Amino acid sequence: MVSDKDMKHVAIYLRISQEKKSENVETLANHRQLLLEFCKNKGYTYTLSEEVLSGGNSELEARPQLQKLLESIEKWDAILCVELSRISRNGFISEMVLQHCVDYDKPILTPFHVYDLANNENDRLTYRFTSMMSSQEHALIGKRSKLNKIQMAKAGLHISGNVPFGYVRNPSTKKLEIQEEEAEVVRYIFKLHSQGFGSFKIRDILNEEGYKPARSNHWNLPSIKRIIRNPVYKGWTIFHDRKRVKKGGKWTYEILETITMKETHPAIIPEKEWDSANQERENRANKSQITREKPATKSGITSLKDLVYCGVCGRKMTIRKDNKSNTGYTIKKCEYLLDDGSKCNNAGIRLLFVEEDVIAKLFTHKEELGAYLRELKDDEGEMYQEELRSRLKAVEKRIRETKLQDEKLLELALTGVFSVEQIKEKKQEYANTLKSLEDEREILLQEIWKPKIFEVEAKVKGTISVIDALPSLNRESANQALKTFVRRIIYKRVIPKDILKLSTRNPVRKLYPFEIEIEYL
């Protein structure tokens, strides 16, 4: 254990809740100043981590700063926060932090108290009780917030924190009012849509003509689609009462109730026009879905379906069959926007060329796997595994014996063989021994559960056999086989502007080289 006077380097963790409107950037700054002054007075050096998010979030991945802190916990003498509830209001996260502090013998420090979680039962009890109360408070806040939103929806008031493009929120009535300059852009989007333009083309027209969205320098596809789909533009207020549930290992939302209130604010798009536009949108989507499914039913699935990604912007590339010629399938040019608003310049190409290059690279990969197999056979891994298992049995036996000796201390205390002080010393000795043995057992278990040599060998041989079989498989079977060991294929073909000016039949442009990189599972 590190005592208060021995602490030199601490990890400061700051968190404010995005759900509490009373908590803002100023609150975060005040907390930061408080802890920095505390460190200065104590002479501590520190590393600062701060987040603005829900304290009740149950996924550690959603708490990147806290996750990073825990991964590096051995670097610090303690975790410093304003109060215990600032660590988390979620029981799962709180217990995870507690376990890290116990495992690495690191206290949690506030300006008012040192919580020695690894060695003091009362401090652990206080920590758990505070976490439980904070979790309960978080649940009640969420419930009150949802009930308030439901009542606001029924009253036709604006609920969401973000005001839709084309509107402003009246702070007195809490209702939406038209912002005419932006509303004209919304009407223009619906007009272009009614003329048969899709989201890609509407996006390009708006950007080329200099129209700007509210919070960016250029329009993107999601913004266009959200505006067309949003019933707020026909004067409706809609609220979905949702429940967060986990399905198939992923979080999703189930709609429990939908509250729809009509004519709650001025419409930018007449209701009939909005309904007509969205019926047309659905018709286009259904038609597009049929077109996309066509390769599976009539033309056959390509061998690289869902595997090719853009090497410039990172998005999935589209593969289409060229019905106007006999060139087969092509990878279409990427049509997404880059962060600076410019179009992605990754050009398309005949799929056949990419397929041939993929096969060549896979057979090179096969040779590399073969060399790896030969190295595995020279490894005495199985003998090492047997040694680890023997050591684990011995450690578990010593753990049982130590626990038994610790239990017998109570009997010895009652018989008067040892004094109270001797009993305390002996109990601490057993506790230290037990912790050391349990740490050793954990290390051994981690080593034992690493993939065994024969399992790795079987997997590698399986991949090699799949690569060998690829040339004889049809497109659909080849696609399924590739997905067993290929994560994605990164494709890049950026043609210089001077070559793009040439005719599409010009061999210099037509045969301009591409690059691919294969990422394996």
C-alpha cells in the first residue's frame, strides 16, 4: 500500500454528466481547477483524463479515458477524483474500477479522503454503497427525464436538444418556429427530390451551389436523408418511448410506444407533399433493393461481395454488373465525401483485374502460412503446456492448504495457544501468501488458455486448404470461403487529373494501375 505521504504521481479523472443540464463546461473547469490546486499543494505530478458522458453507461468502450486510465493503472500511485460518484454511476463499471484498485493495490483519492480499497474493508463498503446510491439516482433521473419528454410531446413542445435545420426554438413557448433562410434550403431539397434526384445528386447540387448546413461546411448524405424522412417538416411532433436491450451481443432499442402529435408547429413542407416525397423514397428504396438482390438471383454473387473497401475514405465499395457491355462486373468509383467536403477520388475498375490480383496475393499468403507451420512444428509447445498444468495443480494445492491454515487460526485463538498480536501477524502472513498464490494462478491460467499449438496448426492448415480450393469454386462459394479468413480488401486507384482528361478508351487511363491490401481475420 502507498501511504498519502508517499504518493507522487496520480491519475486525475474528471467526468460530468451529459444528462444533467446543470452540469456544463464551467462545472468541468471548476472540478479541474479544484484537483489541480490539490495536486499543487500536495506536490503531486499528474496525468489528466476528462470525459463528458453518461455516468450510467454500461460499456467500458464508451468510456475511452477511463478505459485508458485502468489499462495504465500501474503507472500511478492513486486515482484522484472530486468525489466517488464521479468515477461512475453504473454498478458494473464501478465494480470493474474497484477490482483494478484491489488487484494493483491503488487507492482512490479525493480532496477529503483516501479510500484504501485494497486493504480496508470499510473503504470498500463506502465505495460500494456510494456506487449503489449513484446508480439508483441515475435510474431515477432517467425515468423522470423520460416522463417529462412524454408530457412535452403530448403538449406538442420541441423535445430534442438539437433543433432541426430550418427551425428555431422559441424559448418562451418551447415550440418550433420557421427560420426562413434555412427553410428555403429544405424546400429546395424536396423540390430536387420530386424532380427525380437521389440523395447523392442532391448533396452535390447543394455543395456546388454554395448552400451550407447548420454545423458543417458541406452537405453529406445522412443530412439529406434525415431531412427528407423527418416528419417535423410537415408540422408533426413524434416521440418514441424506447427501451435499450441487448440482442445477439449488441445493444439495440425497442420502441415501446410512439406518441404522434399533428400540427404542433408551422410546416415547412405541406403534409401531402411530404407524404408524396416519402412514398416515392420508399418506392425507390424497394426498387434499389430488388436491383441489389438481382446478382444473387439472376447474375450470381461475386467472389468479393462485401469485402472491398475504399483505400481513400474507408467506406465499402459498390460492385455492379455492367449490363451495357460484356465486361462483367465492375467496382464503381467511390461517391462519398471526404472530411474537407471534396469527393472521394478513388476510381473504379473491372472486377476481374482485382480478383486476379487477390488470388495472386492469397497464394503468396499461403506460402507464408506454410513457413509459419514449419516453425510451429519445431516448437515444443505441448511440453510447455504440460509443465504449466503441473505448476497450476501445485499452486492450487498450496492455496487450499493456506486457506485451511487461516481457518484454523480461530481455533488457536480460542485455545489461547497464540496471543492476539501473534494471531494478527499470522493472519496477515496468510493473507499475503494467499494473494501471491492467487496472482500466480491467474498468470498460469492466462498462459494455459492461450491458443494451443495443435489448434493454431489446424486453423492454418484449414486456411491453406481453402486457398488451394478457391480456383475450382464458383463465385458464391468462393465468396463464402474468403469470408472465413479475410476481414476486408482495401482497394485504391487514384488517377491523376491529367490522365483523367484522356478518353476512357485511352489505354493509359484504362490500364492505370490499382493497389490492394488484404486484411486477414
